[in-house]
Amino acid sequence: MSEQQFDVVVIGGGPAGYPAAIRAAQLGLSVACVDDWKNSDGTRQFGGTCLNVGCIPSKALLESSELYHRAETEFGTHGIEIGGLTLDLAAMQGRKQRIVKQLTTGIEALFESAGVTAIKARGRLLGDRRVEVTSDDGSQQVLGAEHVVLATGSTPIELPVMPFDGQRIVDSADALEFSEVPGRLGVIGAGVIGLELGSVWRRLGAEVVLLEALDTFLPIVDEQVARDALKQFKRQGFDIRLGARVTGADVDGEIVTVSYDAAGAAQQVEVDKLIVCVGRRPVTDGLLAPEASVELDDQGFIAVDQSCRTSAPKVWAVGDVVRGPMLAHKGTEEGVMAAELIAGHAAEVNYSTIPSVIYTAPEIAWVGKTEAEVKASGRAYNVGTFPFGANGRAKALQQVAGMVKLIADREYDEILGMHIVGPMAGELIAEAVLAMEFSASAEDLQRTIHAHPTLTEAVHEAALSVDKRAIHALNR
């Protein structure tokens, strides 16, 4: 087999891999990016799960479904009367696909501009940083590399008791492709993905039941914020059953009967479609030849150090395939860090300031520690909160549910965490991320002028509330 040489070969073209390839090329290195993503219709696109069947298409449907729901339930409050409101799901799905196409083809344009060699094929790491590339027709070539970056991402976990059939029992990708709104929708897992997908179809008219094995709703979120969010979801008509441990699912024609245990009793629920979203696992199957000498940890992730170096010299791994939260932006920062370290630059990722967002309505976003985590550490702290119900911009938007919560060190006033449930929380959290990146204090936010009227004033007031100085809410 012929062997072409590169400074860097990246295996994986998702939100961790393609930024690594582009950044390495920007720094003057010769780069190839090998990506194995294949769509359901057989076409190949860069962008991985995120752009093709994850972050981007789900947000497109979340936006469209929210507009439909607001037109149906809220526009009259604004004096906008709509008669004969109808849903064209095919058009909604078409818009989603156009957005996906624009972004995925955009990656190829970015590769061309940066000088990255784009290869749509399956990559496998051999020994001595050689990458075997297998095309769809079975032909193979070997690429030699001074450095290799592994960025193969993750895939949904399938439960043995309810295997995916692509029609009635589906994963998160198939749940974005429904051609009609299910009358009754079951969702296994009330986490980020389950809540977002449930929100799409609930807004469009489905009855949604979420079965969550844990007894606590959103345990990764600050408890006070999670309680507030749960209240909002129930008001929206979600049937959320906590402590429901699924034991199986049977498909009979167009009906899926889900069996689960709850409160010590065996129970069942019938649905038309069942989405299983109980987590994701790293994609390493067939990726590593034995002679690659890349170690996996006890959970199947590629073992890396703080700088994403693997056990094999000059082999790096980034994104969902390594430890840490499975977030596209976390993978992007790791990919860029790896590229800069390869090029001899200083670089690091601050894992303590990685934000998380759930794009429901209201949105949920957070960064840093929860109040429970700070309390468990024994550190003295102060808390400030501010409700969106007291924010003028939120009232104008007719989106007054939720609040901003800020936790600060009692002695040094350093911001330890911010948690938001409310309108545009995913945008608002960026201010907290920036503040924490520079070790800012609550007072720093207090002294920062925020435009009026804006949602960001809620962040400002929460910071003031830390010292019981809030202007537009009672200080308790």
C-alpha cells in the first residue's frame, strides 16, 4: 500500500476533530482529516454526530416547535390572532436538513481554505503512528504521521432489553426524523437529550411520558434550579416519572408496551414511539490495532492526561472519546489545545469553566459548582438569586419563568458557580464563564454596567443579591 506523509492526521471530523485539523493547518502543519461518518441515505458528511444528527438538527427542531407552540398558545396575549394554525412537519424537517447541509458542507470549504486534506473513509490507527484508511469500495491506503489525533466521538447506548428497531424503539438520531407527530411518546431517560427531544414533540402535540431511573430530577444541575425546572416541565404537560427502572419493551403492531418498576411495583405504559436516551459510549470499535499501544480506561474511553496525550507517544485523543462531559464545545477546545501543543505552543483547557446548556423552554444553563458541591467541600459561601419575573425584558418577552442563581466564596467573593433556568439561559451563561475564567468576584459583576432593559440585568441583580443589595427584588 502507498504511504503519504503528514505532520498531523486526525481521525474523526466532528466538533473535536475538524477544529483540531483546521487549527493545526493554521499553524503551518500538513494535515489530513479522515472521517467515517455516513448518513442514513449513504452519503458522507463531516461534522460528526453534532452537526448531522445531534446539536444542530435538534436545535433547529426545538426552535421551530417552540414557535409553533407559542403561536398556538401565546400569540393572542400579544394581540396577534391566528386562525387555522396548521403544522407542516415535512417543511419543518426540510428546514432542519437545509441547515445541517449548509454547516456540514461548510466544513469542507473551511478545510479547503486552510489546506487540510479531507478524506471521507474509515481510519484505523496502526503502530508507529500509521493510519490505515479504508474507502467504501474496500480500497486501502496508509498515511504516515508525526502526530495522530483521535476524535471518533460517541454513539447512543442501546439497552439489551429494548434494542433499537429504527421504527418504534429509536435512538436520539431517529427521534429527529419522525414524519408525523406521535400521539403518545415515551422517553427513557430524563436527562439533557430526553428533555430536549421530549420538548420538540410535546410542543407539536404529543403526549409525553419520561421514565427516569433516578429518584432525583437532573442531579447534575443545582438542586434549587432543578426543582424550578421540574415545576415548569410539569406545567407544560410532561408526565415525568422518577425512580422508574425499565425492565423491557414489547412491540405489537403500532403499540410499544414499556415495562418498568417503580415504588416497588411492576408497571406498564403504552406508547406509539419510544426514544431510548440513557447515555452515550465512546466510539473505539475497530479504531485501534493492537500494535497502536493506546490504552483504554476501565469505562472504555481512551485514557489521556490533562493535555489529552494518550499512552502512545505523539498520539492524542479529544472529545467524547475521552473522559469528561460529552459536550461539543469541550471537544472543540481539546482539539484546538492538542493542535497548539503539537505545534509547540503553550495551551490548556480550563475544565472548571465548561458551561452546560439544556435547550428546553425555559432553558437551563450552568457553570462551576452547585450549591451542594460547595457545601460538601466545607467552604463558606454566599448565594444570590433573582427571578426573571422581576425582569422587564423577560416580561416583554412573555418569558418570566425561572431565575439566576450565583454562588460566591464568603471570604474572597470569588464566583464559584452560576445556575440559570429561564429565557436564553444558554446565552446568559457566557458572562459567568468569562467572569470565572478571570477569577472574578461577585462584586466585579455588581460594578459591571448592564444595559436596560435586558435579560442580562438578571445576572447583575443576582450578583447584587449575594450581598443583599438587589434593587428590583426583596433581599432575604
